[in-house]
Amino acid sequence: MPSVVDKYAIDMSLSYKSVADALEQHLKQFVDRKHASGVTYDRPFASLKKFLEASAKYFTGTCELPKEAVLEWTAPRKNESPKTRQARINTVRDFAEYLAARGVPTYIPQRAKYSVSDYIPHVFSNDEMKRLLNAIDARPSKVRGLNNWYIMPVLFRTLYACGLRVSEALKLRICDVNLEDGILTILGTKFHKDRLVPIHREFLPTLKSYAIQYLFDKDNESPFFPTVKGTNW
């Protein structure tokens, strides 16, 4: 009976157009194994695809993952948090270990360890929140080419009143916002979980008024907070 390694190994005698094709095939099988084990791997997969594209300049005629390519990809980046870099390094390391186990010459970076963040969150006072919302209400009608002056006041109040992440609010579709029962359905949030978020009864009329004025002619799959072109952010 063939081993797991044999099952997923690539016959290196096969003729590929380039080393990039061979590594991309390895990547596909690597991700297939992740999915088969029940792991959702969309974001790391996208990161590894970009890694291989950026590393192509280091490829030679031999199927391998060069040290120069790994070091360039895992180097610190401007304005990048330590946690983001750690995730990028560990993703490449996992893939490199997979390649090495299949006989592909590979440079394996050291696994990054999570460090304690020195970030101190700021808790806004009621006065600060009031001044912030007043500033949003008074913003010019056009900022960076956007004329959605009617969206921003409601969007920021939704973040504040419902405790949403920015990405969660911007992904809301009209069908995710139940204005009758006062419930938001948040899909595919952090850790790939869904959740229901109640809308405060004092804020619900604001959302209803916004929907009646600006979303009356949209279908249920349309974004609740669209861009100026009516698309998702």
C-alpha cells in the first residue's frame, strides 16, 4: 500500500514548463491536504501564491525553494505588525517543510514565535465619541473622490453601536440586516465563524431610515454599505 508521502509526491521526472509550474503543483497538493484535514486555508494559500510569484526571479533549472527567495519574502516590511510577519513566516515554513519531506531542496526559515504586544488600547470617553461622530457628520461631501457622505455617519455608528470590525460591517449585505427583528448576521468572521449581533433598539430607527432612503431599489444581495459605484468595498 502506498504511503501518504507517495500518494502526494510529484514525480520529478515529469516534464513541467518551468520550476514555477512544479512548485505550484506542490502548492496545490499541499493545500489539498490542508482542506482534507478540515483546515480552511484560503488566506495562507493566497499568501503562498504571491510568495511563489515573487520568488520566480530566483528559480533556476532545478526544482527547489532557494534561500534568497525565502529570506526576501520573510524580511520585515514597513508598517507591518510583528503578528502579521510571524504569520507570513510560519506559513512559508509549513510549505517549506512539506517540500523538504518530498525531496525538494528547500530552505526552511526559523519558526517565528509570538511576542507579547506592547499595544495599549484606548477607551474613548463619551465626550470623545460625541466629538468623533460630530466630526464625521460634518465631513466634506467628497473625500478622496468618494461622495458617499450619507453612508459614513451610519457606518461609524454601526461600528460603535454593534461592536463590529470594519471588515465585518463593509461585508454586510442587505439580506444580512434584519430590520424587523433587529439582528445582524455576520458571516465568515474571525476564525471562520458566523454570529448574530443584536441591534440596539435606540439605533434601529437610524438603520431603518438609512435603508428606506438609500437602499430601496437594491436587491437583497447588494452591499448594505456600498461604495460610490454600488459595489463592495
